[in-house]
Amino acid sequence: MKNQLPEDIFLFGANFPPYARETDWPKEEWDQDLATMRELHFNTIRVFAPWDRIEMEEGVFKYDKQDYLFDLAGRHGIKVILNFGGLFGSLCGVYPPRYLLDSHRCQVRMGSPYAPSAAVTAQYSICPEDPLYREKAFQFMERTVRRYAEREGLLAWAIWNEPAMPFCYCPHTLARFRDFLRDKYQTVENLNGAWGTAFPVNFRRWEDIPFSSGSLRMHYDWERFNQSRLYRAMGDITALVERCDPQKRPTTSNIVYHLAALEGPMASPKYGLDLGRAGQSMTIMGLSCYTTEHRYDPGPGYLTAYKLSRLRSASQDDQRRTLVLETGAGPNIRQLTLAQRLQTFWHLIAHNAKSILLWNYRSRLSDNQVALFNLMRWDGSVSRRGACMGEFSALLQRHARLLNHVYPERQAALLTLEEQQIQREAMCGDYSGETYTEVHDSRVGAYKLLWDLQIPADCLAENNLEEMSQYRLLLLPMVENMTPEVAERLRRFVEEGGTLIAESPLAYRDGEGLLQYSAPAFGLEKVFGCRTRDRESRETAPPILCPEGEASVYRFWSEYELLGGEALARYADGEAAVVRHRYGKGTAIVAGTEVFRQYVRDSQPPIAALLREAVLASGAQPTATVSGDSEGIEVARLSGEGGLLYIVLNHDDCEHRIRLQLREGEGPWLELQSERTFDLSEELALEGKQVLALTTLP
């Protein structure tokens, strides 16, 4: 298996100096800090090799802090993940070295999402497409990789910290954009035809093409191009590691987990994050996971689970393992309680995390993180929370072989095409950030439907469509755009025995956003056994008559003409509202309104019952049956050569009384934290945020 990780230790630790910005605490204290770490059963640290601090003068490299840290880590038996590449919107380090900035600056008009303003970013940035900057940056990164590749304690390479790619409008970027367009369209005439939808364009040469033509098709290309800039650069760094590290250690990068649901104004595709292709640019997915501390982090359990599932699904690891490179450690605007912290850690493990590193071991001494995020007390002595984390790590180490070799199973998946995020729904010509939330609410609703039924769900995007056949059930939330290639995969999936459940409007545009005369297009009308040629808004909608009662549409609604399918529900006027069709060995179902978005925003019990019945009929197996006060309860099942592990999580703050039936029966089961045996024949009372980690008895 690629991505060799330790077998008998669970990677647990913290981020440690040297850092990429602000003031490290004194080197003289590092030895004692690492000794304390070992006493707390910590075994892994992440450190930085920032270009602007190592090569302050051109050609003069000062790696003394990194060298010293590696020496200490080796002495204490601590593994090191080295972050040597990009940070935020920069190709290498937070900022380029001062000597390069002073002599070779390129203005960036649109700033990094992590900078206070575009003007500040432009003052300290060089465009990643600048040839001289790229040459110097990759020379530094190669030097760094070759310097530390022989270090025994090196575990992995972090190629980019919380990656983003700010838009740039310099000549270097424009040249790259023209190359991107040339590869896509081949001729200027083809581009003119594609871009000339809002009004005609007539470019004569590639060199005449500007950043904008006013066409939405051009806008799509511009966002696709900027996404490609990020994952191309990340892939280049991974290729450098593979060339220069004889041991081919894993490459990873901590994607900010709320970007998996495009939460917040800085989380749109404008910042270059195509999760699938970003995952392809490293060998194992990494993430930053803060569930409480920041503005967009808090959310219900199913939302956190959806984001973790989406990131896990993009991992290129053979078992789709992930590495958590940052998670909350200490005081902040909102601080985790001990119960929240442990519940978060177990939730990460339930979604295939094989490392947990805290940000941060001790407090920064200056600038914007003083007395924030720190695990230890300010002077380095052990805090109450630090002692608790030591006890938790000791527990993980006792069961490391089990935890390292069990993985979530594959039962169902959501189709979460990345192109859908660029071509979002337009309302009256207004393209705004709010429409991203609209699309993701459908995805979250589809995920919640499975989550409520305790059916594990993954996400399929353009990067892993070949895995479709491994699932019994595939949900299609808000798949408005369709290509012949994806349609053919869906057709084969159903023909070979899979179940599709889709919501409208389904496949009424092509991959470039062009309207089709009927939907679902590209031959999918044969798979779903129906078609529609229109949609209306809720103001004109009749009620939907379902087997279990009457329901309303959500926003849009379409009536379907039957082409061999059968109506599971009809509108009050008799037209088909939900259609099921047996095709080949499988089944395809489409609803005439946005039933997944409705499920999470304004659930209609008759439609929810119809959806649940269709999901269970697909053969997708729930991990468990939970009855009683089960809202907010998640049951994850992980299995593999390490054995069998169930993780039962109460995501709520209040107590829940439930009856729990696992696939393997009532037990008895061993609970890892309490080391008690559990017989599940009786009712369980789960306290707020309580977790049970159950495995079979030896």
C-alpha cells in the first residue's frame, strides 16, 4: 500500500515551531517541550520550513531551526510532518523572500481570502505564474526536500497549508489563461463560438483574448482556469517530492473543512478549490477541522459528517485515509469543552482520520494568535486540557493497531460534481454567493437522508466516477448539468443493478450550461422512464399526492411524461410527480421538485417516507437500527484487517435514550474508553456529546 504510515502507533500530536510567521517560543525550551510531549504519549509534530525566513538573503540558506528540531525529534522518538511548500494563497511560504519582493514584484488585484485586504496581499505577493518566482520557489523546495529526505523521523510532506489561489490579472497569468483556452478550444474560431452567447465576439489571435468578454461561458472558463492553477501547482510539488525523496513519503495538505460545503463568502470556487482535483494533487488527503472556534464551523452533526465524507472521498489513498493536520487545542473566541473535543476526535476517526494534530502546542508570542489555540500553559507547563489530551492519546496508542486498520464501508454515494459549483443556478440573472448555498443545501439534504437512516455515504465527483460500481445506491442532488460521459456511467450503473434517486431539475443543461429541449437529457430519459420539457415555480404548484398523504413542492416543479416508468406520486391534477423505472437490473427514481433540499429545510413527511422506502429498497445496508430519541445520533461502522469498530456519537448537548441494534447483534461488546463490556439488549442513555467506541471481545 502506498502512503506508508506507522502500524502500531496512532499519530497524535501538535503543531510546533519553527513556524511560517509570528514569533516562535525560544529554542532553548524545545527540548523540554518534546520531552513533555513524550510523557503525554504524543508522537507526531508538524513544523514549517518557510522560504522567506530561511533565505532572507539571496543564496544564503539558514536551516538551523529546522535542523535543530529534527535532531531533537529524533532524540525523543517523535515523527515530523514538514510543511515546506505553499501557504494560503502563496506558492511557497507565506510571502516570497524580501530580496525577491524588492526587485521583482507583480501586483495581484484580487487578494487571498486569508489576507486583510487585496492591497495588503498585492504589496507582499508575487504571482505564482511569474516564471522567475516559480523557478526560485521550486529551487528552494527541492533544496529543502533533498536536505530532509534522509531524516529517519520524517513522516510526510505537507505541500500546502490551507490552500487557495487568488485571482491575478498580470501578463503571466493572462499568458497561462490563453494556453488553457488553446488546449480546450484548439482554434480561436471555436472559442468565439463558445464565448459569443451574450453578444458576438470575433477575436483574430490568441494574443487578442482578454480576461473577460462579458459572457457567462467565459466566466466559467476563468473559474476553471483558476482552479487548475491551484491543483497544477500542488501536483508539481508532489511530483518534486516523488523525484527527490527516495522513500516516496506521503504528500498531504490541510484543506479547510468548511470549504467542503462552500460555507461563507470566501469559500466559493473563486478561490480555486476543486476538492476532487486538489485531492488528486497529493497522495493522502489532509484537513484542518475546527468545529466550534470559527464563524462558519459550528453546525449540526450531519453537516460535519457531510464535510468529512466529502474530503475523505477525495483522498487518493488506497483506503481513502485522511490526516488531520490541524484541529482545536485551546482558548479561542469559542472554546471546546472536553466533551466536545473528545466527540470531535472520535468523529474524525469515524470518518477515516489516521492522525490528529492540534493547533497549537504552545501559544504564539506575538501578533495575532497570542494566547489563542494553545494546548499548554503559556510557560510550557501542562494545562488541564493538555493532561486530558495525554490520557486520550494513551488510549489511542493502546488500540492503535485496531484504529489504523479499520475503514468506513461503501454502501451509498452522492454525485457532487465540481462543475456544478461553477455553473450555479441563476435567479433572474443574479449570480450571487447565495446560490452556492442553495446547491449545497440539496447535497446536505441528500446526505442527511442517508445519515438519518444510518447508511454511510461517500461523494463522487469527476475525479472518482470510476468508483461508482462499488455502491448500491447513488443520489443525484441538484444535478442540473450533464455530459454524455457522466450520463453513460449513470446508465451502466442502473443497468448493472444500482439504484439512482434524483431530484428535479435534472440534467436539463449540458456541461457548458446550454439548455436541452427535454430533461433528463443525453439518453437518461430511457433510464428514468420519463421526461419533462418545462418547470414552473411554487406559486403555480398543485399539491403532491403521496401514498402517505399530501405534500407541497419546494421551489420549482416539473410534471413528467411517462416513457415506461410508473408514477409513485402524482400532482393533484393527475400528472406524474415522482417516477420510478426498472431499467436493466436496477431502478431509477426522479422527483419533480427539489426533494433533497426540502428534506433539510422544510421536510414533508409524505415525501420523506417515500424517499426512505426507496433508499432501503436499494439494498444499501444501515450500520445499525436506532430507535427511541434518535435525532442527532450517528453510528459509524469501520472494518478491515484490524477487526471491527462501531463508533456511536451523540452530537447533541442533551441526553438521548435509544435502543441500538448493530448488524452483528447485541454483543457483548467491549467499549474502548471505559474498558467495560456492553450488552445492547437494554436501553442506552447517552449523555450530551457522549461517544461509545465498541469492538468485539478478544
